[in-house]
Amino acid sequence: MSELDRLSHSEKVLLAGSIRAVMIAGGISEEAELSDLDRITKSLHFQDFEECLDEFEQKYPDEDSFLKAAALVTNAGAQDLILKTVYDLSIQNGAPDEAQEGILMTLSRLWEKR
């Protein structure tokens, strides 16, 4: 069983959105973005990534709705997997930029009260 299998559907949707947010924040080129995305989704066995991302974009169109959804994640394993994935993606090309670090820090602070 992979770590991803332990996540609920809503947690997987949030993970997909978090991955996309970090990629956009980092301004990764389309070719590099696709390579990183493919590597991450394969390592996580995230076969329904596109479907989860589509659902994320429909349900959480702005930062406020994203943060409200993230606040509902109480599963420590899901929180850890999301944070680890966001961190790993943000350091792909060296140190994370300010926007990527902001996403990581915001989620970390949101969940530090667990």
C-alpha cells in the first residue's frame, strides 16, 4: 500500500492542487514542469492526478477556499505527505523561491496545531 492509498479522496484532491500551486508559483517551464509532474505522480502512484486536479480547480478557485479546505485536513499522514511533496517539488531547481516557500509555510502553520 502506498502513502497515497491512505489518503481520502478530498485529501488527494488537495494534494493535486498543492502540487499544481507550487509548480505555478515556481514559474517552472512547461517542459520541466511536465517532467517533474510525471516523476512525482509516478513516485506517488497518483494515477488519477488529472481528475483530482480538475476537481480541485472547480471546488477551490481561489486561495481562500484552498486554505479553508486545507484546514479541514486533520489526518497527520495526509498533512505530512502533502508537506513533503510540496517541499520536494519546491527544491527541484535549488532553493525554493519566495512564493513556493510561502505555500509550504502557510500549510505548515495551518497544521502545526495538530
